[in-house]
Amino acid sequence: MRTTMNISLPASLKEWIEEQVSARGHSTASEYVRDVLRREQVENFRAGIDANLIEAIESGESTPMTRKDWRRIRSQGLKLARQRGK
């Protein structure tokens, strides 16, 4: 389901977007803006993953996972799933 969001732009930015629509093969400005926003969303997601990986690497020496660790992870995952299910 689509919703509508109206934004105000300076004339120069509107003109630039219209040029991009034509140059990049999009049909409308909305299509172009959706594409740009999706790409930004993916990039932010990847940046978050990268930050988590760097934090893990810098957290110290690795240790083997224990059954207790797996139980804790499973418990946290189930709790999160229940929260999101509400």
C-alpha cells in the first residue's frame, strides 16, 4: 500500500531531480526519489552491520560458544519476536 508524502524543494533541486529522472531512465520524479531512498536505506543497513562487526572484532579475544550462550541468544530472539508480534 502506498502513501503520499509532499515535500518542498528549491527550484534548483527540483530541476536537478527532473534531469536525473530523464538521465537515469525513470518515468517520474517519484520513481527516482523512491530509488534513491531505497539505496540509502540499504546503505544504512549495511553501515549498521559493518559497525556491529567492527565492534565485535574490537571487543577482544574470541571464546567458544557454550550451550548457555545459545540459550541466552535463543531466549532474547524469542522475546524480540514476541514484542514484534504485538
